[in-house]
Amino acid sequence: MKRWIGIAILVVIVAGGIWWFIRSRAPEEEEDAEESIATVERGDLRVTVAATGVLEPLTTVEVKSRSGGEIKELYVDAGDFVKAGDLIAQLDPTELESEVESASAEVQGASARVSQARFSADASQEQTYSGIDEARAGVASARARLKQSEATLSQTRETTEQAIEQARARVVSARANLAQAKAQEAVQPDLTQAEIRSAEASLERAKQDLALLEAGNRPQEIAQARARVTESEAVVSNARTELARTESLHSKGYVSDQELDAARRSVATAEAQLTSAREALSLSEAGARPQDIERARAAVRQAEAALQSARAQDVQIEVRSRTREASEASLAEAEASLRTAEAQRKQIDVREGEVEAARRAVDQAEASLDRAESGRLTARAQRESVAAASADLRRAQASLQDVEYNFTHTTITAPRDGVVLTKHVEEGTVVPAGTAALAEGTSIITLADITEMYVMANVDEVDISRVQAGQPVDISVETLPNEDICGEVEKIFPQGASQENVVYFPVRIRVLDLHPDLRPGMTVDASIITAEREGILLVPDSAIDRSGGETAVEVVVEGSEEPQRRPVEVGVSDFIQTEIISGVEEGDRLALPSAAGESGPGGRGGPGGPGPGGGARRATRMIGRAGGR
């Protein structure tokens, strides 16, 4: 019995504990449920990149001592503000005064030496150049005479050789004409007599043919006609042979064109006679007709004309004889002209002697010019002495200029307004002199123009791609916690540097609102504004699921046990809040991941999500570094 009572008490105690646990957990579960829901709200978003840098002046000037000597007075110290023209330092000028006097005396002495050297050089140069000009005139005259003599020689030689060549050509031509005339004179009589005999025979045959036609045809007449045909054929053959021989002689120049024409006429006459004989034979065999008789009469008239032409050629024999005599006279005249032209060659020897004499005169004139120009060595030596004296003068003048420059720059003043960053010397320090030409010297102070300043900041490599020139910058300084200082990205340097295993890129930020308490060398925090949006839809970045290549959210729909997945288009993000461009509306409730979280690839903690490896880690890294120095 007691055993059962104990069991009952134990059951009651366990049941009470369970009820209490359930009652105590209910508010926590309700609270967790409320915390896992986010509402789409409208608001403003600013995306920034944090950087830390140092404040530097835009312009610094090294105030130098152009002069050398001991610094007698130093009127400024580091941190002092100065205006343009304010006295910075004073050098002791005592030693420089004596240097100026000594350098001035040296310049005067060098100038006197230059004047004396120039006087001597000018006198020598005038004498030398006068002799050279005279010698050059002599050379020019001698060369002109030589040129004229050479031209005369060339003309004489050309004229003489041309005359000889022409005379020789006339002799050759006259000899050829004489040979042709002789050949024609020898051949022409034979040709003329042959033509006469042939023409007479042709006339006789033509008369016979006419008589036969007029008398009638008999067997004897037919036989005679046949014999005349045979005879005419032989005459044609002989005429053609003579024509071939005449053409051969004509091609060699031994027979004239008239003789060739006569031979051709003989062939034509013989061929005509042959044609006439054949026609007569045909008529004899066929019987005479009136038209045949008329043709026979025409043949007679033609034969008479040929005979008359051949007899006229006989008259040309006398003409050929006179042509030969004229050719002999032309040959004698041409040979006489040749002898006269060859006699002119003696003039060439005379002209050559004149040319040789002119050449000797040129050589003598050039030798005189060489002797005159040798005097240039003396003039050149004196000019070199002038150059040396001038060089000494220039060195003395340069030394005087440097000394005077140093003397006039013993007082050092501020070239512009600014603050003294560094003091490089103290009173009593001896500084070397600079030069007037190079404007070099010893630095006395470093002066900074603090009216224009910039921040040289370092930006993390993970953020540098979002930084661009022209972006606005909020600048804060610990010593001025309540001041809002604006700036602007001016330049992004391409080369990064590693610091503590993190690569940073230098970025120069121009300060726009310059505060009077800002000083070079101050450490500043810079927030580079990469994007700004006003009145946009915002959701926690953790509500966005970027898994599976899709950007979506889980929308809690009233009356539904499970949230509804919706694709969304997102805009800018600071990795805490993200802009929603489309997909949800203001007031929509979104389910957030549970406390356990959905991380890893494909979940909400994937690339770009809030889990490890996503944008939240980048934001944490950025914020963590922005807070430190």
C-alpha cells in the first residue's frame, strides 16, 4: 500500500514539473517567434567604406639660404605661423663684403686684358684678310684665263675634227658617185642598143602581122606566125634575163633608176609582142577579122612608140658621160678640202700651249694664296688669346655674380603664408652658399601651406573596387569630435601595400571644409560614401536567401502555416540592411532564419548571405578595422 502511495506522489511531482516547464517556456517561444519575423519598411540607406589616414598639407616649401655664412639670427620656431615677407633668419654679411670687392677688382683686370687682346687680334686679322683677298682675286683671274684657254682649245679641236670628218665624208661620197657614174656609163650603151634592136624587131613583126591579116591567111603565113611566136618567146626570155641582171646592178648602186625602168619597159614590150604574136597566130589559124586587123595596126603603132623611146635612151649616153666628169671634179674638190682641214690641226698645238701656260699661272696664284692664308695661324693664335681672356672675364663675372647674389641674400624671408613644420638649423650654424644660376642652397625651415590640405588614407583591398574619384567623404578627428568635416576622393593609387597580412591601397582625399584647428600629421577617420538612397524599401540582409542562383525572401502570409517564397530584385546594401527594388511591398512580413541558422552553400549563409563566407563577414571585417587605428 505504501508502495503505491509513493508512486502516486512521484507521478504528481513529475506532472507538476512538466506543467511548470511548459508554462515557463511559452513566453520565450512567443518571444522567439516574434524575433524571427521582419517587416518591410521604408527608410534611408548610406553605404560607406571606412579608412584611416593622416592629414597632410597640399603644398610644402623648403625655405633655403641662397647665401653662405653664419646664421646670426633665427626668428621662427616649429609651429609658428608666418606671412609672406616675414623675416626668417639673418646671415652675417661681413665676410661677403670683402669678397664682393675682390671679385669686382678681378672683373676690371680681366676686362682690360680682353680689350688689349682684341686690339692686337683685329690688327693682325685686317692685314691677313687683306692679303688673302688679293691672293684670291689673283687665283680667280688665273682660273678665268685657264677656263677661257680650255674653252678655246676645246672649240678649236671640235671645229677642226668636225671639218676633217665632214671633208672625209665628202671624199667618200664623191668616190662612190664617181664609181656609180662610171658603171652607168659602161652599162648604158649596151642596154640602149639592145632596146633599139628589140624595138625594131617588134615593129617589123607587127608590120608583118598586119600585112598578113590584110593579105589573107596562107599555110606559109600560118607557119611564119608560129615562128614569130617562138621568136617572141625567146625575146621575152632574154629581156627577163637582162632585167634580172639590171636589178642586181641597181641593188649595188651601179645602175640608175632610169636604166632599171628601161629594162622593165623592155620586158613589158617583149611580153606585149609575144601577146601580139600569139594573137596573130590565132587570127591566122582562125582567119582575119576587121577587129583583128585593127588590133594589128595598134600593135604596129605601139611598136613604133617603143622604138622611138629606145632611140631616146641613146641620147642619155652623152648625159652619163658628163655626169662622170662632174663626179671626178667633185672628188678632186673634196680631197682638197680634206687636205685644208687636216692642215688646221697645227692650231690645236698652239691652243694646247696656251692652256698649259694658263695652268702654270693658276698654280702660281694658288701658291700665293696658300702663303697668304698661312698668316691665319698668327691671327687664329691671337683670337685664341682673346677667347682665353674672354673666358677669364666670364669666370670673373660669374664669381662676382655669385658673390653679389650671396651678399644680397643674407636676409631670408618667408615666400608665402604658412606654418613652420620643421626647423633645420640653429643660430650660429654655418651654411654653405648656393649659386645664383641653380638657386640651390641649405634648407632653413620647411613651410607648409595649411589653407589647402588632404588626407592620405589606406583602403582595404576588399573595398577598393567600390571607391571612385569624386565620391564624398565624411572626415572625423578625435581632437574635434563635434565638427563635421567634408572631403572628396581625389585620387586612387594603383599600387597596394601589405600591412599585417592585409593589403591596403592609398587613396588621397581632398579636405573641402578646412577647420582652423586642423594640423598636418593629425590622424583622421574617413567614411567614403559609395552610395546613398532615400525613401527606399529596406529589409534585414539576413532575410534574403541567395541560394540556388536566385535572390528570394520568405513572406509570412496571414492564415497560412508556411511562409511563401518570393523572388526579389535587390539594390544597394551595407550588409546589414538591403534595398528591395521589386518583389515585396511596404508592410510585408518576412521570415528570418531560425537561431540555429541555415548556413553553408545553398542556404542563407551562402555567398552574399549573412553566414560565414558572405557579405556579413565582409561588413564585420570592415567595421572592425574602421574602429581601430
